[in-house]
Amino acid sequence: MHSFNATARQEGTWWIIDIPELGQTTQARNAAAIQDTATDLAAVILDVDPSEVNVTVSMQTPSQ
């Protein structure tokens, strides 16, 4: 299992998701899609099945 930490912050109507350990950034249309989007990004970068990836996402509020 590959484990990573990610942060998500809202910019306009989009959520920007950073996975620093992979040096990658992606975006999601809504908060409900953040976890799947982050997991899919890590899986694609590592060329593994998404079930082999665990991404812990921290949501940032505008004041953080």
C-alpha cells in the first residue's frame, strides 16, 4: 500500500489538490470528488490500481 498526504483548498468554484510527496497537483469540481480525484492521481503517477493507494486529504479553509 502506498500512502500519501494531500491538501485541498478552494479557489473559486474548484478545489485544488496538492500531493507534495509526488510533486503533483490536480483539481476537483466539488468537495465530494476530492478523495477520489487525489487517489486516482496518485495511482496514475505510480502506475498502480487505485486500491493500492491511500491518500489522506486535509481541507484548508481560506484563512489557513
